[in-house]
Amino acid sequence: MTDMATLQDYRNERLRKLEKLKELGINAYPSESHRTHVTNDILEHFDTLEGQQATVSGRITSIRKFGKLAFIVIKDFSGSLQLFIREGDIAELDAENGTLGIKELPLLDTGDFVEATGEVIKTKTGEISVSVASLRLLTKALRPMPTELTSKEERLRRRYVDMNVNQDVRDRFVRRSKFWQATRDFLIANDFLEINIPVLEHTAGGADATPFVTHMEALDQDFYLRISHELPLKRLLVAGYEKVFDIGARFRNENYSDEHLPEHIAMEWYWAYADWEKGMDITENMIRMIVDKTWGTRTFTLADGQVVDFGKDGEHFPRISFVDVLREKYDIDVFESSIEDIAAKLKEHGLEVEKQDNRQRSLDKLWKKHRKTIAGPVFLIDMPTFMQPLAKVQPGNPALTEQFNLVFGGSEMCKAFSELNEPPACGLGFSERVFWSLEGVSAREGVPFPQLRSEYDTTTKEIYPDVKLA
């Protein structure tokens, strides 16, 4: 192939090789593999495996042939490994068993999946390898795998390719899995019961957000994709369960941002007979276990340079008062200052004053401007009752609620409060924004397959001309 070859040219060449394999009687897509070791097993345990037989499988990332010698590098999920192939050591073509000889190596390309069996060795150059005695083709790839993706749009649109060629991206989603598994493990270890609640609801509730609407044909009725886990979990408290949680997707039909996605994973728990103090205690312990299990550290330097340290076990996160912050930073009394004085402060600090701004929205704007400077972690407390009417009030001070927000990296990562009900209960929730922040990535970079407008490349349209594509 020349440097000017198109993707269609590469595909046609691979189709030609596939036809040649069929003529030789080779099944290019067998249904089984006999792998005994992943590549990292060979590398990490070479001292004990040297001289032993092993069978490894993976995607070809490079092929080099020098006369009677060939070197193939394969990659599986655990890492990469060299296959050392020498004429006379590798078996000849055996179509019945699906094995390829050295003469058939030109029919292989990068991107193909192969299985190799042989002795674990170290080459003269010190490279840990498998000296191949038997080589089988597991999958013939019809398109080449790029070595990198430089366009952000292309990376997000073809995320499966991005993960394959970018180890950092692939590792991120291993950590994402660990993040939610650690969350689940902590709650179960603390006697919470995981109960999966409906995604389709008659009524959208539990948050101030625009829902997605769908129609159920069986009932001839519209349903909403849930915007929150809250209401079904609270019904479970009514049913007699005392500590419940759910982890799953929620949907909000709103704009994208670096911190928000219309579809994202979130967790909410509810705990009967607990108040906000117990909520803060368990949140500290939960966050520390999550970061320990996911990243193995409690100190993070975020994308904007802020350093977040979750501290030692038993240490409490500092607490800051909403009332005190606005008084100290803006000379605003949240209860007594007039709406005109608050609007003047908004303008003074470069914030927009909008017609729909009431007292609550205006105070929240001032708080959010200061919040960006907080590395944390801290608990924001002393939220006025008029800003959170569903939370219990503090004993002896009915103007303030028993609510706390965990703040770090300039964002509110979770909110909880003593629920306004009898008997007492506490509830808390957070989304994967916690993960995105500690990873130092945007929301779209933090999920495996972000939603984008559908688009098909010209080669796909050429290959499938009879299929209607957007």
C-alpha cells in the first residue's frame, strides 16, 4: 500500500487476504481460543514460567519479518508481549487445526487477533517472548487500527478505538469501574441494602430538571426517564427498609457542560433514624474508602491546579457556614440585606443580574463564585430554611437547616440533609462528577460513550450503499 492509499484500499487488500485464507481452508473467525496466560502473566512471572509452554492471545500491533525470523507484538487487556517466530520451530500450515506456517505470515495484518503457543523465553536482546510453535488466526480485521487519534471529536465519536490506542483512556475506565464498585462495597459493608428502582416513572420528581419523555405501548401512557433516585428509595423507607441505596443511570434533558451530561451514573442512599451529623461522618469514611480503592491515594492535583487532600481516618472535614461566607466575602446578610443590595454585589463582582433572579438565586450566584476558589474538602453548612424548605431546621435556630454539601475542587459534589419527615432520616446522593473531578477530565471525557450527533464516515456509506444511514 502507498502512503496515498485510502481506507477503502486497505479494506480491499484485507478482503483479498481473507479470500486467500479461505482458499487455504483456514477459518478466519473460529469460535474458540485456548489461552492459558494473559501477556502480563508472562512478563511478571517470567522467572517461574521460563522454559514452560504457554498459550497467549491478543491483537497484533506490529509485524516485522527478517528472512527466516519474524517478530509479532500482540496486545491484550493486561499488556503487550513479543512473539518470536523462527522457521523450523513454528509448525507448518494445518488447515484442519487452523494453524498458520511462516509462509502464511504475509496474510496477517496489524489489528488481527491471533493465538500463539510456545516456550517462554528471553531473546538475545533480553526481550521476554513466546517462541512460537503454533500460531492460529482468531479474527481477521478488515480495517486497520490507527496508531493514534488526534481529533477530539474523532476520539469521542470512535471511543472504542480511542481506548484501544490510548492506554491512559483505557485505564480511566478501569478506575471508573473501581470507583462505583468501591461505593457499593462501602455501603454494603455498612449494612445498606441495594435495591434497583425503576428507570421509567409516572411522575418526574426528586430534582428540578427537565425529564426525557417516552411512551409505553403496552399501557398507552407516557412515562419519564428518572431524573433522580429519590422518590422510590423513600418509598422503600416507608416499606420498612432502614438503609437503602441504588446506583444507576439518571437522565436530565438539558445541555452539556464540562460538569454535566444528560445521561450519567449517580448514587443515592437513605438512612432511617439518622441525622445530618451521622451523614457527614459516613460521607467522610465513604469518600476515603472510594479514593483508596480507586486511585490508591488521598491527595489529588486537579486539572485547574487545586490540591485536594482527603486526610487521615478519623479527621473531620472542615465546615464552613453559608451565612458566614456571604457575610465575610461579600458583606451580605442573607436574611437582612435587601434584594437591591444583593444585586449591587452581583454587579460589583462581575455577575449577571437577570429578571428572574430572586433572593435565593442571587445568593446562590454569589456563593458559587466563591465556591470556585475552594479546594476542599469542606462541608458547607447553615443553609437558610428559605433556600432548602425540605430539610429539617436546626434545633434552636429555625432559620437554618440541617443540610450539608460536600465541596471540593470548586464544586458541590454531593448534598444531604435530615429529611423533613417523621421518624428522622437522612439521605445523600452524588453523581460521577466526583470521579470526573478527581480524574481531572471533562464530563464527556469521563464516560465511555458520550452522546454525539449521529454521523457516518464516507467509507461506511460506500461499503453499505443500500443501508439508509443518517
